[in-house]
Amino acid sequence: MFTLKFFGLVAMLLIMFVLGTILQSGDLIALCLPLLFYFFFAMQGEKPETTFERASLPERGMAGSVLPVSFTISTGNPAHLMEVLDKAHGAVQRNYFLVPGTRKTECSYEIMLRRGALKIGPLIVRHCNFLRTQFWEYNSEQAETVVVIPRVHDLKPLRLKPRHTRIFYGMLPARKAGIGEEFFSLRDYYPGDEYRKINWKASSRYGQLVTNEFEALKTTDVITVLDARRENALGEEKTLLDYSLDATASISAAVLKAGNRLGFLAYSDSLHWLHPGTTRRHLFKILEVLTEIQPKGGSRLDYIKNLISAFFARGSTLVLISPLLDPSFLKGVQDLYALGFDMLVVSPSPLKLQWLYCEHDSIHQLAKKILEQERAALLSQLQEYAMVVDWDIEVPLGKPLSEVRLFRPRR
């Protein structure tokens, strides 16, 4: 194909020849000779044969990480110049290359991953001759998709102490006798008890054989409840919802690491839920749902409390992840408390996020102090019914989680 430069050259040559003929000017006609030579060289060029080979890309990536992308272009009869464009969004380095024509060209760049489905490709290569009057374009017509899941922070297993546990053996103290390691109580010796469990000091004191009982280790159901209302769209490069999704993904991985069953529910313009499961595949299902969630809708926690009690067993541990911008959140927590759920509230601070993007003048500082007082009052009220983690987004999530006592006895 010919470029605009070539058509401009042809137009100039025709105009000068026509003007020279009409005006009968030999000088104008003579000036056409250099343009004719230039036109002759502009027609030179042979279509290069091109093949593409892209390095394999992972099926999944984690938000906030850097994905290296590389590919190789092989050319049979290379032209003078080659332009390469790999269509991708969020490139850290340039994904456009202008290189001299060679038989084999290797290109690479990096992409900062953001949550969602990242489409990489197609790859477009354009060869140009040395006068840039002709070009040949090739399109790979192949695009690869990388699913970018929320960032999963490496958290220690949560030290849960729920009131209700399941019958399966696990890692959580069940507050009753069974198979475990920690001393729980004493009982009379029964024929068939292991001799190593006999408490000889207590037996001598009571005058009869007494056996040690240990606290059973069981599992429990942990349900992560995500607030994905439209207010979570606050922020620019990374929104408030992104921080909430990171917390949900990290806590979900920590819960499964401890051997507990994990359920999930998110409310925005619609409901997303998964019944409790324990496998790694179940975690990937949750991460795939988190990848697609957008901040929409205005559902309220006090409206969906009946759905929570219908989908999940009462006595389960609820991990509520919300920036506390829902005016009905306190009432929803009170109602869930009355239904018999233990709760942990993890709240990424919207004030910290807003402070990053606003002016730090006296008016904004006064507004910040007022909002901080209102938020502190709400957190104080929530602490009557649940454990509360006020997460400063500039601090790793593991630090505030390690400082909270999970869970205190109910009133």
C-alpha cells in the first residue's frame, strides 16, 4: 500500500507537468525530472513475509503486579523500517516500537495489572521502504486474555474463637471436650482410657483415678460479606472498592488456610453468593466473582439480613467488609447480632483515601476532623456488637488484623 507521502508526490508531479505544458515553460517541465527519479525509487520495494511468536502469558494475574510481555517477529525479506504496536491497556513501558528492519526482532514491555479482564493483542506490524512511500501491514489477529484477580495479601490464619463449631476436626477451639492439645477439664477414669491421659497428681488428691480431657479442635463456617454499593467508586487509580476487594480476597485465603469452610456474599445492584466450601477451587470461584464486581446499586445491609440468615447457618462467623458509608449499616449489624451471628467488621477508611486527592488547606482539615469524629462515634457503637478493624489503607492489612481480639464473649 502507498502512503500519503506517495500520493502527495504524484499530485505535485502532475501539477508541475500540467502547469509547464499550459505555460509552455521548459523550466517547470525540467523540474519534473528529479521528481520522476524520486517517483521511480518510491515504487521500489517488495512485500516482506512476516511471522509472529508471542511468549506464553499466564491465565491469571494479581492486581498491582507487573506482567512482562515479549514477542518475536521474523521477516523473510525485511524492509528498511518496521513499526510494531501491541494493543494493550495499562502499559508501564511503551508498547509501540520503531526499529530498523531485520530478519528477527525481539520486543518486550511491561504492564501494570488492574483488576478485570486484560486483553493483550492483536499485534500489528507495519513495514516501510526507505522513502516511506510504501508500507505493508500485518495483523496477528490473535488476542490473549489475562484475568486479573484482586491482590491477595499474605495473612496469618485468623485466630477465631467462635461460639459455634461444626462436627469436623480442624484448628479452632470448640469449648468442649474432644481430640485436641490444650487441657480442658478432668473426669473420672473409665476402663479403656489411655494411661498417658491419667492425671496422677489429681488422682492422688481425689483418691481415685482421674483422666485429663482436652479441648476439641473443630472447624467453623466463615462468611465474607462485601459491601459493593455505588459509594465505593471513590478514588482514582485505585478505588475504595479495590481496597475492599483486596481485603475480601486476603481474608478468604487466610480462612481457607486455617481449614475452615468459607462462604461469600456481595451486595451492589445485585446479589452474588456462594455456599460454604473448603477447596482451593472454591477460592478461585470467589476470586472470579470479585474480578467482575463493579460499584453499583444502593442495597442496604438491613434489607439483606434475612437473605444472610436464609443462605447461611446461624452461628456462623460473618466478616463484614464495608467503608461504613451505608447509613443503615449499624442497624443491619444489630439485627444480625440478634439472629445469633458472630461478626468482624473490616472497614477501609474512606477518609484516608479522600485525603490523598484533596487540598490540605484549613477548610479541608476542619472537614476531616468532623468526619473523623463521626466515624469514631460509629465505630464505637459497632464495637458493642462486633469486633471492628479500622483499616488505614496506607498500612498493610495484616497489622490491624493481628491487633484485634477474635472474638470476645457475647454480652
